[in-house]
Amino acid sequence: MTDAFGRAIRDHHRGERTAPLRQGDGEETREHPIEAFYFTEFDPESDAWLASRLDGPLVDLGAGAGRHALRFQERFETVAVESSPALVETMRERGVADAREGDMFALREAFERDRFAAAIAIGTQIGLAGSMRGLSAFLGDLAFVTTPDATAVVDCYDPDHPEAADLLGYREDPTPGLAGRVMWFAYDGERDPTLRFTLFSPDRLREAAIGTGWTVEAVDRSGSGEGPHYRAALRKR
């Protein structure tokens, strides 16, 4: 299994990166901004919208290089989960106390019922659920491993936003509130398998949450400027 994405970020952390991390769709490519996305320090005090909604134990799904986990573990137990072995190495080297290789779409196999009081999935990874049914299944699994009064924060791109079509790899969908996004990452002669995301509008996220135990409590667009990115705070019913 290739891990070009994770290796590029790990090598950047170690000062050993030999080439840019390229993000592409077909022949269209661009350099992925590693430093800005993964190594700027997260300050809970300047992002009270997120920090005030979380408690421990916390599970950080798709934790990347540990940007959030490093700060939240100072406040409460934090478990950082990543599918990339190189990113798990990176988090451990940076001081993340509990960094684990795992699949955020297989939570029931990894954790017992009611294990966490809160969860975050920041990085638009919920789009890898692939469909409304897949998103509902993920939320149901997340409900299983969190306490009855748990909270969660996820993020996505809103396909109903007029600038969503400018995203690299954007694919239209005839269903309102849904779209696709296709992209691959390549580094130092190695290319990862193509990723296929589904973009869910906040209304579609609310719909997918029905019957899972979650409700969408708030939607935040303050960090996206005028763009299509949003964060959603969920709470158990």
C-alpha cells in the first residue's frame, strides 16, 4: 500500500522532504500546502467555537500530524487515529501521547461502547463515507463509541455554495445538497490511489443524522471566509 501523502508530511516534519506533495485530478495538479495545513499551531483560546464543545476522553479522527491532538491532550485524554502509518509516526515524534493507526469508518471494531465523551473529524474526511447511507453508518458507529451526552465536530464542503465548483476535482451531482470530489496525491515518484469524496450540504448532514442518535446543533462558516467550507457541531439527542 502506498503512503505518498503521509510520507511527504513526515519528511517535511523531519526536514527531509525531497519534493513537493502534489494534489491532482487528471492532468490538473497543484502543490498541497503542508506547512499551512498541518504545522500551524492550534490555539484553543482563539477557536472557542470548537474548543468549548469538546471534553474528554476525546477521539481525533483523521488526526493528520496531530495539530489538534497536541493541544487537547493538555486538557484531557485524547486518542488520535490515522490511517497513514507515516502520519502516526509523525504524531508520535511530535509528542502525541496516544497516536494509533486505524480506520475511522471501522470504529466499532476498534473501540468499546461509550468510550469517548467527544469526537472531532477535521479535514473533510467525512466525505470519504461516499454516500448518504455511508455517512449515516459512520454517524451510527460514532454514536456507539461515544457517551449518551457526547458532542462531535466535523467539517465538509457545501456543494450548494457558489464557489464549490472551483474546488480541485469537483464533480456535479443532480441531487440537491450533494456533489463529488475526486483527487489523488503524489510525492517523490509515488502516487496514492484516487480518493473519492462526497460533499454534503449542512441540510444533507442533518438528514443523514436522523436515526443515528445525533442532531446538528450548530454550523460555523467563520473560518472559511466566503468559501464553501463549514464545520458542524453535533450533539447526542
